[in-house]
Amino acid sequence: MSDVKTILEMIKENDVKFVDFRFTDPKGKWQHTAQYVTTIDEESLVEGIMFDGSSIAGWKDINESDMILKPDLKSAFMDP
């Protein structure tokens, strides 16, 4: 079974409401963006999600800060 199908099944089986994408900024500080589960599908898990990185320390100005966050699907887990 693919990682995408496993994650989508985990979301359904656990009645997940939000999916939290966690990452570190250039300085190593933990950051995250939480998405409503209705925005999570195969495409978002494979292609990633777009977000504005201008508030990330050490990144770029707002006019240069559009980012794509591609999840490492093997690291997915339920966080109660």
C-alpha cells in the first residue's frame, strides 16, 4: 500500500479534523502549519502545499517568500 493511501486511511479511520505539517526554519527552529482535513488529498500529499514563508525567521521578504512544503510521508503519525 502506498504512503498516500495509508495516510488517507489513517485520516479517515481516526476522524482527523486537522493535519499539521511541521518543519524547521533555516535557523533550526520548529515551525508548523495546520490544514483543515478537507484540504488534504492525494495531490496535496504528493505535490505539497503552498504557503507564505515571510514570517519565517531568516527567510525572504513577502514578495519573495512563496514556498511549497512537501511532506515526508513516511514520517506521518497520529499526535493526540
